[in-house]
Amino acid sequence: MSRLLLDSTVLIDALRGRSAAERVIALRRMGVEPWTCAISVEEIWRGLRPGEETAPGRLFNGLRLAPLGRTEGVLAGTWRRDFARRGVTLRQADCLIAAAALGVGAGLATANVDDFPMPEVEVAHWPAGE
């Protein structure tokens, strides 16, 4: 079974009932194991209003959680440093999400492909709002 880590843009669309919701549901039927990481959990949870916890809780219960440890931290820091030397600023959260995906051997689904220029990361474009 292949693996796909879903970033926050995909999870938000799924929670809003957009096409990403059906795509996430279809992943297992296609033999793809859906993953996320603590960074995306935090980003989603931070934006919730009181009483909105049920649907995200169900969504996260259906996803595997990619660990973030020393290896992922080193990789994320290396990317940020190396890209900064070339004049490209990467966000810490994006680098950690990408490192989490690599750590579990997963591709990465996102609406923001440009946020993940790391050549090692296989990025799938899931446009937002479609």
C-alpha cells in the first residue's frame, strides 16, 4: 500500500465538504494509506471555533500520524538553511510537514505546491476549493 501525507490545505477542504473530502475517502479504495502530522493537526485545531471539534476529530481518527523526531528536525532545518542560502525562505511548518512525509515514505498532497520545492518530496497538487 502506498502512503500519502495530507497537509492542512487538503484537510481544510475535506472538512468543508469540498472535492478533497471524496478524494480522501477514496484513498483507501485506491490502495493509498492516508497520513498527516502534528503540524497539520495543530494548524487545523488552532482555527476551530468552540463546538467544531467533532468533525476534525473523526477525520484525524481515520489518518495515520507521521512522527516528528530528530531526523525530521535535522532534515527540515537543513532545507531551510540551504534554501535560504539561495534566497528562498521556507516556512518551518512546511519543512516539518515535508520531512514527516519523507520519514514515513509518503508523498505529500497539498494545494500549495510552491511551498514544497524540496526535490526529495513527491508532491501531489490537490487544488483548494475544487
